[in-house]
Amino acid sequence: MFWARFAALAVVVAAVLWVGSGYLRPQEVNKGSARVNEVAKPLFKVVIAEGKIERHSRRLSVTGRTQSDQRVMVSARTNGLVTRLAVARGAKVAVGDLIAELSDEAREANVTQARARLSQRAAELDAREKLAKQGSYPVLNLEQLRAEKQSAEASLATAEAELLRANILAPITGVINELPVEIGQGLSLGSAVAEIIAPDPMLAVVELAERRLSGVRVGDKAEIRLVTGETRTGEIRFIARKPSGQTRTYRVDIVFSNADGAIADGIAAEVSLLLAPVDATRISRSALTFSAEGVLGLRVVDENDTVQFVPVSLVDDEGEILWVSGVAAGARIIIRGQDFIREGVKVEPVREVSALSVRQ
């Protein structure tokens, strides 16, 4: 009986070993096949282009409005009624041209009176000087007479100046933009009479946030495109040193020629500021990507054909072409396939001549 049980146990063990060998052998074969496939799997191909560092003049586009360089509100310098208007709204005037006349208000009579008083004082002084030479008049009293004559001269000058104030003249050359008075209207000292706008030169005024002031310099060139279709070229003349109280932006004035007067005040404009050149790399917009942490940058291939990530900063935007900083000279930038791989993966780089490396 013992041998019978031993033989049965041996048969069971042999059966188990035989069945188990069937499971183990295919697994070993499968593992080996996987290793073979892993070694034989081709590398992912990416298209690369060499990054070149160039000096690039950045273009900053902002919106603004035109504004006259000179704008003057002419005011009355004395009291009186408007007796004459020598100009109309829209008229061109030069320095010294008559705009309006005010009523006399006894100003001419005051001049006549002051002139007569001066004549009297001059005659008295002349007679007393003759008597003093003859010894019939004290010489010391002549100084008082001379002072009285000088006072009369000052009174005459004041009266004549007051008479001239009745004629309101243009202080600058320009165009009458507003004429808020009528004939017969009473004016007091300081009342508005006319607004004059000088059309040439003209300003394009924009507001820049403090983070955009970097690189903006007085004397830099600018291009102005108006909503009316006209274009002008100017240069930066003024950059505010203090921000506005409400918007916390800095005013920038661009001056340009408007000799023909075709551009009016207050027209909306798009201003492109050509900033000082900086070192930057030219890339296509599609080459930009994000890292796993959400950082904007480029994927590049190092000397071992391994993918690396390089964060970049945007310098200029020209639509499909971007200028960025942060890329090393000669870097192999992935311009196709960068979104299908990750850092640390080995790839097969393929070069392509494109707008990245050759300007059209």
C-alpha cells in the first residue's frame, strides 16, 4: 500500500510540474519579446531649427488721440461791450491780428487827460529850470517838479495801455475754434473771447503703464495711424515723470508735422513706438508651449538629443512671428512635435530651414 500511495503522489507532482511549465515558459518568452520590442522601437522624430540671437527694435502699439501743441483761450483784459468782431469761427489768424473790439468806456478821454497833465508838468519844469539858472528859483525844488513830470508820464502810459486793451489781439498763429461772444455782449476782465488752436505741429498723446515704460526714450521714432486713414511719422518729445492720479499711467507726447492742417484735434489714433533694440530670438508662434508647471517657453534638444524646457519672455509680437528672450545662441528649438513629448525623453531631431532661421 505504501508504494501505491507513493506512486500516486509522484504522478500528481509530475502533473503539476508539467502544467506549471506551460505557464512559465510563455511568460519568459513574452518578457524577452518585450525587451526586444523596446530596444527596436524607433525614436520620436521632431523638427528643429537653430535659434539665433539678433538685435531687434521692439514695436509697442498703443491707442491715443491727437492734440494740438498750442491751444489758447483768449480773454478780455478790460471791461466793456463788444462793439466789433473781426473774425468768425474757423478763421485763420496770425500773431497780432485783431479778434474783437470793446467799447471805449472813457479810455480815450483818460488818455487825453493824461497827455494834457504831462504837457502841463513839462512846461512847469521848463520854466522853473530857467528861473533856477537865473537864481530866482531854489534848485532843490526842481527835483520835486521832475518827479511830478515822471508821474505824469507814467499816468499817460497807463492810460494808453488801457486804451489798447480794448483791442483783443491773437497771441498765436492758428485757427479760431470757439468764439463764445456776440456783438453787444458785456465783458469783464478775464471773460473768454475766443479759443485759438495751432494745427502745426500736432501731438499724438498716449498713456503707458509703468511696466511698459522700459525702453521708451525721448527722441525715439513713432508711427501714427489715424482712424481717418492718414498716417504720420513723428518722434517722442515728452515722457511724464509722474503718473496720473486716477489711472496711474504715464503720459507720452509724440510730435508730428501737420503743415497742411488736415489732421484735427481729438482724432483717435494707433501709435506704434519703435523702442531701443534688444537681444532677442525670432520664433514662430506655434513653437511656444507650456511646461508641466504652466510656464511659457520652448522645448529644445540638448547635445544628447534629449528634450529640455527653456522658459522665455516675450519681447515683441508680430502676429505669426514672435521675438523672445531667454534662448541661448545656437539652441536647437523644437518647432514641430513639441506638444507630443515631455522633458527627459530622447528624440530624433530633424532640421528644417524655415522662417525661424532665414528671414523672408
